[in-house]
Amino acid sequence: MSTNSDPTNSSQDGFLDHHDMLKAGLTDPAVVALNISADDIATINSDNTLLHTKKSASDIADGAAQQATKEKDNAFKLGKANYRAIRQRIMKNAAYTPAIGELLGIELPEVQPAPGAPDQPVLHGKALVGGGAEIKSTKGGAEAVDIYSKRDNDADFVFLKRVMHFPYRDNRPLLVAGKPEKREYYGVFVRHDEPYGDASAHITVIVSA
């Protein structure tokens, strides 16, 4: 029997469709003639109820998480817009001074890289026991480092996180459970909320569960 024909190798949605067909077909006369045991029928019915219950709960949770993330992003977008407008009004006040700006946190002291300091980060990475990868980076005079990554299913590098404090842990689950995967990373310095300088050299970490 071909492994490819086994519905358990399909996606969760695909498997659930097959499970529904199995449950619905139990009452067909041709299937009844197979004399499937009462215990097996009870297990199929119980599993089907559990599968639908947990999938429904997961779908609701995923939807709520997406909505919460959208609302959070909108809140930050609004907050930043209001912050910029108020910041400009404060800084235009005749009594304003840079010292007041630093006190309010609306004006950051200019951070200059040390003479001869590189304008690109240096990354180091290692696989973690139990899954995931740990990434470390030099920061120089930067406020943060933007981390990008690429996995087997990515057409190109994707932005992961703006990291202010290292080490950073990439705890994304494996694309295929139990199958080790190669993850490539590179970083870019950030100052005044903007990337600058050159991208770091690429590093590779083999991640496994």
C-alpha cells in the first residue's frame, strides 16, 4: 500500500475531511458488512468529536490572536503619529532646550560609533537543545540590530525582529516536525529607528527538535 495514499500523511484539514468521510460511511450497508467492531466505531466517533472541537477552538484562538495583533499594530501606529506631532510642538516651544528633550525622552543624545568601528554587525549563532536557534551580534554604536532570516520555504530573507538586547532566540517551530532545517541569518545596524551601514555576513544554523 502506498504511503502517499494514507490520509494521515495529508494536512490537518485534509485528514479531518477523510475522518468525516470515515465516520459518515460507517452506516453504509457495504461498510456494515465489514463488521467493524463496536470499540472501533466508538473510537472513530469520539476522535471525530475531539478533532472538530479542538480545531474549532484553535481557529477561534488564531482569529483572536490575529485581531489582537492588528489592533496592537493600529494602536502603535496611532500612538507614534500622535507622539511625533506632540514632540514637534514641544520642540518648537521657545522655552525648549535639548536638556528638557532628554528629560522627556523625546530627544536622544547623538550616539557616534567609535573611531574605526565597523558599520556592519558580526553575527554568531548556535542551535538550542530542544529546538530553536540563539543569535548573538555586536552592536557597536547602534541602538539595535534588525535580524533577517531565510528558511527552505522562503523565496528570500524575511524580517524577524528588531533586537535591542542579545542574545535573541528564534523559537519558530520546525517547518516539518522532526526534520532538521537550515536557517540563514544576517543583521543590519539601526540608529534613530532607521537601518544604516552594511548588512552583516550571512550565518547558518541547523535547527532540530
